[in-house]
Amino acid sequence: MHILFLTDNFPPEVNAPASRTWEHCREWSRAGHRVTVITGVPNFPRGQVYPGYRNRPLQIEKIHGLTVLRVWTYIAPNRGVVRRTLDYLSFMLSALLGSALVKEADVVIGTSPQFFTACAAYLVGLYKRIPFVFELRDLWPDSIASVGAVKGGMALRALEKLELFLYRKASAVVALTWAFRSNLVSRGIPQSKIRVIPNGVDLSFFQPGPKPEALQQALGVRGRKVVSYIGTVGMAHGVERIVEAARCMQGRQDVLFLILGDGAQWDSIHKMVQRADLGNIRVLRSVPKEQVVDYYRLSDLFLVTLRDRELFRTVIPSKLFEAMAMELPIICAVDGQCRALVEEAGCGVFVPPENVQAMVGAVQMLLDSPQEAKKMGQRGRRFVSERFHRAALAGQLLELLQELVDKKRQVATWGA
């Protein structure tokens, strides 16, 4: 089977869509399938092309058995509506052109959150006469409306109509959470075409270990308990509440908060810390994926946060699975699906989103109960090992793709 995958993000970018796509495609290639990925040059989230790449019409790479076609896009940082929309639209058009070079594909996948990529995949499926699969990572455009990036009105209604059109035209919709499936069913999408395949984690890569000595020394954290947030620092994530929690805990010299990531709010978070002159928090830029494990190992507690919005009850941030795999006790400031998962696993505690005092109380409680915190971490890794191993989830999606391709071939045979 030849799988064509369209994605706006791909390694060496380190965000959740890039990691999920890479790990799934790698597993499919290992299983003996041909995989072609169409993406842009790596530049997320700062809108700066990574070293070793140029924004050219076409670059072809071979990566561990995958064929990666990198196409030209209008590059913009991950903030601001107009320039980011131009970025999305340019990738849609370039991906369409690039797909003409891909011969004999059997199925095409387009992944969100922004669904102009799915638009391209729909059109590719149409002219190549192959099944189109919509991988639903986020309920876009609701998610951007919920943080005020787009106001209601004609534009938002038009995007919602396009969203529903793509769901209906897809041969299958792969939803990342069960709440996403419920949302689509309530809006008239047949449940039979929706498959829930959640995020997961590569357990062979994310493995717990001792705190790295060199990193402790570099950050000046030896002898201190580290409370970490590792991930996107964006409009949806409520990271400013972590800064406020650090301010409240200045009296505890044994505790240091760490924010590691990039995103639209990174600059404002960094300035917030500087203005407050806080000595118990570090705000660092994201690092290459192979270095992220060291920062997890440096950590004693892990924060999963989002803003207090009804829509965010439907999501499960991918960083949760990584932290669980690293045996870190979780402070979950996300209600709904994320909270339910943490409580089912017994791997952490829930605090109401954006409630600083509750967050501070949870940090103090877990740091002062090291044996219970250790048990939570162990339960977390055991839980993801049983249910959210990336290789197994990639296999589930591969089975779905094979079903669609086999069905298409049977129809063609009957037609002949």
C-alpha cells in the first residue's frame, strides 16, 4: 500500500502534529508500506527556516524509508491571523501541486488542526480517485474562536460550513478524542465513519532516568525540585498562570518552575517573568526532540494546562502522554477528557483551569508527599504502556487505511 500524507508540520519540528505524523509514518514504513509525506520546510513556531533548509519550490528527502517532499510556503510565525492564514493557504496550494509528482498512491491523509491541509487532501483524493482520510487533531475553527483569534461572523460561519463539508466527504475521520467523535455525531456526521485513535507516546524514546548532571549545573537547579511545563506556549495554554504560581511560591527556595517551549505567547511570558524579577522560574526556548528527554528527567512534577474554555474539555494534550511515560506525577489543569484520563490512570491530581491557588496547593502537596508522587508516576507509565503505545496506535490506523484501500479495490473489481 502507498500512503500519501499531507501535513503542515514534520520533523525536525517538535510540536505534537510533527511527532505523531513522523512516528505513525515510520511504523507504516517498517511494516513494509510505501509512505510519501508532503510538508513545508521546517520553520514552526517562529517562522524561521531551520538551518540546512531553504524555502524552495521542491526539496526531496529520504528519511528512514520515507519519501518527504518539502514544498514552498509563505512562512510566518505562529501568531497573527492574516499572515498565518496566508501560510495555511500557500501550503494547501503547494501541496496540491506537489501531489501531482506522487504516482500510484492508494490513500491520502490530511491532518489538522488547520483544515486547509485537509482541503488539499480532499482535492488530491478527488483527482487521484483514492480514499481521503481526515485526521481531526482539533475542532478548528472553534478552537481559534475560543481564544479570540477569530471573531464570530460570516468568516467563522463559512469556515464551519467548510469543516462540515470535509467531514462529509472524507472516507473516514480519525478523531483524536472520544469527545471529538461525540461533537461530530451531534452535528450529523455518521458515527460509522469516525474512528477514535488518540495520541500516544513512543515508549522506546521516552524513558525515565536520573537527573542529568550537566543540565542541572547549566540551569543552576541542583538540589531543587523542578516543576515543569514543556510544550507550546500559545494563546490557548494559560501559561501565565504558571508564572503567577511561581510568584506565589517565592518563599520556597527548594522549588523552581521551568517553562520550555515556543509559541505566540513566549515573548510575553518571558517579559512577564523579567518584570516580576522572579528567581524561581526559568523560561527557555524549545530544544531539539532528542534533548527533550533530559528536561523531563530533570523534572519532579509536570504541569498540563489550558485556558478555562468549554471547548478544551474535549482535548487531551499530547504532552500528557510523554510526561506519563517519563513517570512524572501530573498536575492537570484541564477539565473534561484530560482530567478523566489522569484520574483513571491515578497518575496525578486535577486542579480547576486557571486557578492559581489550587495549582500552588497541588504543587506543595505533591512535593511534600514524595512517595505518593512516585507511585503516581509509576502508574502513569504503566497506563500508557498498556493503552497508548504509539506503535500499537499506528497499527490501528494502518488497519483502517488498509480497509479503505481494500474496499476501493473491491468496488473497482466489481465495476470491471
